[in-house]
Amino acid sequence: MKPIWFAVAIFAVGIFNMNAASSISITSPAFPAGSDIPAKFTCNGTNVSPELQISGVPNEAKSLVLIVDDPDAPRGLFTHWIVWNIDPKTTQMAENSAPAGAVQGTSDFGKRNYGGPCPPSGTHRYFFKIFALDTKLDLKLSARRAELDAAMRGHILAQGELMARYSHK
């Protein structure tokens, strides 16, 4: 019986993985995954976006989406930055800028740019999420996170994330 269950389990895992989005990598030379975000990139510093590096984008991707959020905010998920229609050939996003041709949507700060970590208390986790899509998105410039999430649904080819922490010093 054991070999049959093992074969069924391997088959089930294979089917699951065929339907799952593959992973791509997002890193920053400014801080390693799981570490503290330097104050420069927060409301306590110059509040500029960190340099980001992207790799492993599938060849069939038509665009990339970047979402930076804080799931530890007092009122729930807080979106710090959303950028869509990033060229899928992009491998680096320079400090304090969005890629040319990309669209920056409206964050939960109510602005169309990067808003760095600024937790009211305690240490919060910040996720820099990258998504490879099989399409370009047709969203209004003022679009917010919910509209972006809805537009991405069913179009994600691959995704990755970089998590780091920040607390007021």
C-alpha cells in the first residue's frame, strides 16, 4: 500500500505545481531579506525607494507589477507603493525612481509615489512583491490597490517577494 500512496502523492504534487505560478527573485543591495530597512528609505530618513533587483522573469511575461505593503498596520494591510506595466526586461529599479514607462498608482498615503515605512509603533514587516503578468494592465492613473489586485487576477505567471522590517528608533 505504501508505494501506491507515495505515487499518488507525487502525482498530486506534480499537478499542483503545473498550475502554480513560478517564482522570480526580487532583492535589494540596500538590505538583505529579513533584515532591517535602513532609515534612509523610511519616513525617518529621506523617504526614497531602495534600489531593487529582479531576476527569473519568464520569457512570456508582458509586464511586471511591484507592490510594497505592510500587513502589520493597525487597520490591516497598508499599501506603500504600487507600480504596474513595468517592462518585463527590467532587471533593476534605481533608488528613488520608478522604471521609465511604468505607471505608479495611488498608495494608501493617497499619493502616486513611494511612501516608505512609517509604523506608528513596534516593528512592522514590509513586503516588496514582484509579479510577472501575461498582459499589460489598462488601469486609470489614480487606481488603488483593490483595482490593481482585480486587474491582475488570472494573469500572474510568476511572483516573488522580499521581506524586511522597520521600527521607529
